[in-house]
Amino acid sequence: MIKAKNLSKSYTSLNVRKDFRSVKKAVDNLSFEVETGKVTGFLGPNGAGKSTTMRLMLGLDNGRGHTTYDGQALKSYKNPSKIVGILLEAKAFHPTRTARNHLKVLAAAGGIPYKRVDEVLELVGLSDVAKSKPGKFSLGMSQRLGIAAAILGEPKYLILDEPANGLDPEGIAWLRQFLRNYAKNGRGVFVSSHLLSEMSMMADNVVVIGKGKLIADTSIDKLIAGAGSEVYVRASSTAELEKSLDKAGFKFKKDGKGLAVTGAKTDDIGKLAHDAKLTVLELTARTASLEQAFLELTEGSEEFQAKTEKAEKK
Amino acid sequence: MMPTIKAEFKKIFTTRSTYLLILIALVIIGIFSVYGEGFKDSANLLNSSHNHPIKAQLPLFIAGTITQIATFVGIFGGIIALLLITHEYRYNTITYTLTISNSRTKVLFSKVAAVLGFVFVYSVVMTAIGVGLIYVGLALSHNVMPHQDINYLTYLAKSVFYAEGYALAALLLGVLIRNQVGAFAALFVIPGPVEGLLSLMLRADSVYLPFMALSQVVQAPIIMNGHPAHPNNDTGYLSAPKGALVFLVYLVVGWAVAWYLFLRRDATKIT
């Protein structure tokens, strides 16, 4: 298990016009765990501190707090490449060093046999371009090379920052399957992504942060359930239905010709309408998506917000 | 530590720039040795009038040329060393380098070890080629030099020291500055304009400036009144060992600072 504890990182910038010296907290006392056997998604709006958190976990940035991998600091392992594989930036390679040589350099540093290089190139589908210079690779191909680098040492944990960026639909499906299988084999995967629909299919748990602070650390199911699933019901008499719902203590609001009831199951509403001798014309369970849950959770914690029509009118 | 050193060697030998720089160095040394020295300068020396003081330098012709070759060898070795570290920050491969190893100190010392090893072989080979090409130039020009007063081993050692020193200084600038353009600018501005301007102030003491001290190691020998003599110019003079010592003091202090910063700084992409 990866345990990140009290991770903090501040940036100081000099601003002569304002208060001369301003301190910005990129990561603020963040603690969470990444379990083995599961894919843990890492979500947050732009500028929330996701990449900085990953860098802190790996000791690439100097900050406060510490991260342990199965109870030990990463640097205490003789060969860290067997513990954690990383993909922090797709284009992190020398543009004129061939894909194979790029991986060979990493293999040499990690004491990994060179035959593994060809294995991972085959696995990510880059065998045909193994001798090509990656400077001209597309973003998707670069991501695949990055994934190959991450899994080179067959590490117990993977820390991946936006690995699906630039991948085609086939590539995304492959990545999803690959990461799920990787986790199934008793390993841990910690992955950030902006593709929320993808994350909902891939991750078991999610860590959500905003402005460097922890907002949620839970399972995907609980996160979505907590985001207000509702039941839509349309009956022969809306007024009668409202009375019955009120009496039963359900919260609801008008939604077109029907009512949207929160915190209820379709069974409950169906039974309630039957008891009130109402004809049910429509009864649908509306499950919140991860996107809705995410937007609800991170409302107000976005670092950068686009202007909406509503905001402009104000 | 061996896997890390091996990886650093692999980095040097798997980039196109290494081969390109070696090729450029070879071309420059080739032109300088065959045409500049072996063909043209040797003829000028041999054809000068018998009483001309320059004639006294004939026995030191090869020795003088080796010291000049050393400066070319040093510059290109320095650029290769500088690229070894600045490429890491430019292309963000530093994230892999520092995650794979369990110690930043190991990474830094592996880079130093790889640079020392590479530059040693490179400078020995290039100096040998340079000397060989002088004889090719002499043969082409049909000039015959008198017996040369030279201890090849001493001059080879001086050339290697100069190249290693220059490369370590370049690597140091790369570690300190991290930005490739900035490090390149420093590597060419400090030994040239900066030390040049400072020498206007320091005059004879300017030999205590880092790169001037290093250049004392490969100071071209001269003969005056039939005896080896020290060049007595405005920038002063240090013997080769003293020059080496002064330069090493700068290097040790510089590397102590670089080591501290390498451990403390965030490993971020620097473009």
C-alpha cells in the first residue's frame, strides 16, 4: 500500500507590485492511501495540485510530509524501479534517442535485462517504431512509450499522470483493460485523468483534491451515490403524488411534467403511488455520473474558471 | 552505483549530438593539424631566417601543437558533458533518472564518473589523432622537423587534465544553471569575455581566475636563449601543477555548491 501523509508544498513568488512576496500552497496537508489490487483515480480541477502531489510522492519535489511504499520510503529500496513505475509527462524523452535506446537507458539504470525492453515495446504496440526517434511521435505514441517506461521494471505500483491523453479510443480501451489487469495481479495503480467517464470505468477508488486540499477519498460507487441519485416519476395526478411524497418525508422538486425525488428508490416510489391509487406513467432511476459527482465536489475549488454566460451577465 | 554509471554512459552514446560533436572536433583538429600546423606553420618555421628567434622553437614544435589541440579537445568534451545534464532538464528525463535511482548523490557522481571516463578516452584518442595528423601534414609538405624535445606522456597527461577539467567545469555549469541555453552561454562567456575583462583589472593575478588557471596547464612551451622559459605576458604565469591546483580549488568549491543544490532543488523541466 502507498501511504501519503501530510504532503505539503508551497511556492514563493516575488511580486513587486503586490505584497512583494507571496506564498501559494500548491498542496496542503494531503493524506491518502493507494491500495494494492485496485486502481485509484486521482481527480481534481486544473491547478488543483495533482501533478505536484505525484512529484512529492516520488521525491522529485522537495516539500513536507512523506510517502511510504509498503511501509518504507521509496529511497530506502535498493532498486526503486521494481517498486514504482512512473509516467508524469508523455514527451519525457530525448527526441533523437530511439525508443528502444530510451528504454535501454532506463533499463540500464534499473538493472533490468535488455530483453525486457523489447517485451514492453511489443506490449504497448511500438515494436515497429522501436528504432525510430520519438521526437516525431504523436502524443498517443509518446504516451505508449511513457507507459512502456513505467512498466519496464514490472513495478508493484504505477503512478501515472494523465496516461490516456492523446490515446485513440482503441488505445484508451487497451489502457483501461491493462491497468485493471495490472491491479488485479496484486499491484496498485494510481492514475490521474480528466476523462471522467473513463475513470468511472477504470478506477475502484478515487482521491479528489481541490486547491491542494483533500476533498474526497472514497470508492467510485460511494462517490456517485453521494452525489444525489434521484428517481423521476410522472403520475396521473401530480398534486396527489406531491401530497403522498410529502407525507412519506421524501424530498422532491418539479421536473417538467413529473417530479424528481432525491434519496429514493424506484421500488419505494412505485409502492407509494400504488398506495395512493395513482397511475404511474413514468418511473426512472437517475444515477448521477462521476462527472456530476466531481463537479458537485469541486465546485468553488477550481483554480482557473472559464467565463460562463451567467457569470458575464452578473 | 554501477547500473547508474552504465546508464550515464548509455546516455552519452545514444544521442546524435555526441557523434556530431566528435565529428566536428575531428574536422577542426584535422584541418588544424594537417594544414595549419603540419603543412603551413612548419614551413614558416623552417623557412624563417637562421638567426630569427622563432627558429629556437623548432624542437618544441610538436609539444606546442599538442597544447593547442588540447583546447579544441577540451571545448568539445565540455559541450558533450554539458549536454549530458542539460538534456535531462530540457526533455524532463530527470524525472526518470531520479526515480529509478535511490539516491540523488549517486546520480550526480555517476554523471561525473561517466564524464571523466568518456573524456579520458576521447581526449587520449583525439590528441593521438591530432599528433598523427601533424606528421601527415609534415609528410605532405615534405618538411622535416629537427629532433623534438618532448615527453609525450607528460603532454598527453596535460591535455587529458585540461579536457577533463574543462568537461567537469561544463558539467558543473550545467548542474548549477540547468537551462541549456544559459549553461552554454556561461560556458563560453566566463572563460572568454568575463575572465578577459577581469584580467584588465587583475593583470598578472588574472592567472588565478579559474579558466586562466586551467589554461596554464597547457601553456605552450617556449625557448629563450637556448633554455625553456616561462611566457612573460600581462596575465602572469603559473606552473602547470600550480595552475592545476588553483583550478581544482575552484572545481571542488563549485561542485560542493552544485551537490547541495542538486539534492535540494525540485527536479522540474527547464526549457
